[in-house]
Amino acid sequence: MEGHITCVICPVGCRVSVKKSGREYSITGNKCPRGKEYALNELVMPKRILTTSVKVLNGKLPLASVKTTGPIDRAVILEKMNLISRIAVEAPVEIGDVLIDDIDGEGTSLVATRPVGRS
């Protein structure tokens, strides 16, 4: 297997080349160690920051934007979106409020990224 991945860890955007031989990966083109780690993670278990919104009860706005505090396994994103779609939080909501603690079983929380006052 051979391919390229554009690293998105920093603004440089290195074009990282990946070659797989048996069980080993050869990663080149990264300008820093984080690029190598990013490419390997993308191959083995890709993760993403989950951003969405949550229903707010008795708020000045009907929704509050939220995100995970770190990347979660891409394979469970639809499952987590289904969970998030079924919850509602009571206003007021402040930036940084933890709405779901340990959403992925690895210590990642879902936090508010927009304040919503009480109506």
C-alpha cells in the first residue's frame, strides 16, 4: 500500500507519504514528529473533533453549539451524534460547561462553545 496524507496538525500542511510493507509503515515528508504521528493515527485509527449543537430548554436560543474536548474515534461519530440528538440541557449554558462527561469512554467530554441565557 502506498499513498499520501496532508497533515493538518499545523498550518504548514505537509504532504506526508506513507508506504506499508507487511505490518510496518514507512512515513516520510513530515517536517516535524507530529506529522508522522498524525499520518500513523490516520491509518490505524482516524479521529476527529466532533462539533454539533444541543437543544436548550428555556433558553434565549433553541440550541447551543458544542464540541468534544479532544478527537474521538471516527468510527463512533454517528453513534455519538445519535446520543447527542436525544439530550436537552437547561438554560443558562456557559462556554466550557461539560454537557456529557466521558462521551467516548476515553475521558473526552462534550462541552458548550456558545453561551445561552435563560429566557
